[in-house]
Amino acid sequence: MGKPYNGIHNEVNERQVSVGLFATLQVRLKNGRFFSDADDVGKPKVMMINQAFAQKYFPGEDPIGKRVGDTELTPTSIREIIGVVENIKEAGLDQEQWPTEYEPFDQSPDSYFSLVLRTSQDAGSILPALSPLIHSVNPNVGVDSERTMQGRIDDSEAAYIHRSAAYLVGGFAALALLLGVVGLYGVIAYSVSQRTREIGVRMALGAQRSSVYKLVLGEAAKLIGVGVVVGLAGSVGAAMLMGKLLFGVQAWDAGTLISVAVVLGAAAMMASYFPARRAASVNPTEALRAE
């Protein structure tokens, strides 16, 4: 690892990749350079590593130019690190990112390999055409396990478990939203019923329906605002505790939090609208006579 062997077995994933893999997967280069067509069997052996590799075995160092080999540091095993790429998620969604080294396929060709394609069309629609296309290039090549990347993710055990948990939590969340809307409606409706005479006096003195709407919805907006702020703070805290259930989303993901706040606010204002409409339709004479 650019250092004398210390007797410790350092295990990493080893991948043989073509020049175009990183561009196909849209993997960003963090340091150094990508492989090129010049990195073939006639050139010195090179390799690239991911960030997990660099952080684990070269903490605080620049790994570019370092050489890595087997435990005996035999000359044929030595490879020079020429680049560092961002981590590529290869294992389960909930598993730790493993250090990985990438070697040029042209320097260590194999008869078995995986073909990765990127398309602007629906990925599933082009799968049937892949085998004939490959056989048109080489009819002796066997093809199996054609799947889309999304399909691999959707069918994984981790995705199934966490998706099921998400559906369950989502169901309870929908129920909580419904109960919250009903509860807010009840509170506002009760408040309006208790202030029927006040509203009647206001309208008898010339208050417009719009002012009654503003009065009732203004009180509701205060309750909603406090609830949304407290709820957002609580959701961030809960999400941080459930970080392992989140993939590609931070606990404080602004887009998600804003979307949820808008949905909750809209649902709550809708629940408040009906009591406000009832208050605005109060007949002043009947309201005063009822008292």
C-alpha cells in the first residue's frame, strides 16, 4: 500500500473495468485521472480506487502515485494508483461501503464479464434486444441475467424490508394526518360555535364575510404554523435516529421537508375552511336571537 507489508491482511473488492464504465455510471473523479485506451498489457500496471479505499488505507495522504501489491509484493502484482473515484454502491443499500480497487480490463482480460449500458429510453424495453445485438457481434458469447439497475434495487432484500417498513410508516402517517385534520376541524368548529354571538354582532355592525373568513382562518393559521414548526423539528430529529432507513436523502432534506409542510398546511387550512364558511354565513338576527 505504498508502505512495507505490516503482516495485516487488508481485504478489498477487486474489479476489472473497461475505460467507459465510469462515464456510463456517471461516477465522478475525485483525484488523479481515469483509465485510457493506452492502459493495456504493454504498459505498467495501474489501478484506481474508491474514496472508501483512500480514507481507510491512506488517511490524510494523497494516494496518487502509491503502489499496491500482494502480501509478498511480487513484481507482477504491483500496480500504481492513478485515480480516486467516488464510491459506487455495489452491496446492499444498508451495508457499509467497502474499499474497492479498479483495474483496467485491457490489462487483465477475462472470458466472463458484465455489460453495463445507459439509455435514454425505458431500460426494460430494450432488454429483449440486447442478446441478439451481442450475438450479432460474437455468436459464441453466452448471455444471461439481463436486468435493469432499478430492477436489481427493487428486488433486493434490503429494499424489500425497508420498503415494507416505509409503507407501514406511511400508512400510520396518513392515519395521523386524517386524525389531525379531523381534530383541527373539531377545534375550529367548536371555537366558531362559542363565538356565534360575537360573529353575529360583528356582521350586524357591518363586518363583511371576508373579514369573518380572515378572523377564523387567521386563528387556524396560527395553530397550523406552530404545529408545522414543531413537527419539522421533530421530524428532523426522528429522521436522524432512523438514518439507516434513508438512502440518498439526508435527515434535513429541504425538498422533502418543504413538500410535507405544504401538504400538512394545505390539509389543515382546508379543514379550517368549512367552519370559517359556516361562520361567514351566520345570520346576525338569528345569532343574536339565539343568545
